[in-house]
Amino acid sequence: MGILEKIGDSEPTITITNMSGILTAETKLESIEVVKKIKEMLLDEPWCIRYCLRIIPIQKITETKIESIEEEITDLIKLISNGESYRISIEKRNSNISSQELISRVAKKIENKVSLEFPDKIILIEVLGNKTGIAIVKKEDILSVEKTKRSISE
């Protein structure tokens, strides 16, 4: 039984990308909740996940075009409350889309204060070739399997 099945999705779609070491998983479950449940599983049974380094929740998927990404982020901006700081993080693979232009266009839409070191929320833009995943998350919503396992032994 797979991890997503254990936490409630009997029919997830797992795709092996053409990028080394990257899988995508599409689930009917809410992505941030999935990460929280997997983190709990990891704390209970550290050996249950052996070949995965990070799990990143994605809330929207769009084509890798600045206009499309900008449009999808506009829908998610409401997840950043008044007074919360933010940072824009972009990870690009197999794409030459301009990170600077993307950051500039997205930042113009947000009135909140920027905090590169300790943001309340992270606007995550994961570019995988012609598809881009977008999420607005807190730092703890991204699962680093190694860091979580290390925290158990401390």
C-alpha cells in the first residue's frame, strides 16, 4: 500500500518526470494536509520513507508562461493575510523563463512586506519544463525528510 493510499487517496496519479529524481503525485486530498500527515508518519516510523528527500505541496498547476503563472498566483494571493510578510521562491528545471521578470511581475501584485530570511508565507513557483506548480505556504508546509528524521534523534 502506497503512502497516499494510507492517508486516504486510493487512486493517486504518480508520474515519473524526465527530470532526474523528480516525481509528481496528483491526489484528491488537500496538498498541505498530505504533507502534514506524511510528516506525522515519518515521526512515528522514520523508516517508512527511504527514497524521498522533499515533498512540496502544490495548489495550482499551469503552463510555463509568465502571464499564466501571474494569473494563477493572483487567485492564491488571498492566502497571504494583511500584515504577513512573504518571499517568492522559484525553482526552475528545463526552462529558460526569466526568474527576475516573474518575481517582478508577481511582487507588483502584493502590497505586503517582503522578508527574504523569515517570511510568514512563501510564494513557491516550481517550474518543471512546460508545466509550473504554484503554492503559497509556510516554511513548515514543505517536508524535508532528512531534517525531519534528524529532529527525531535530537
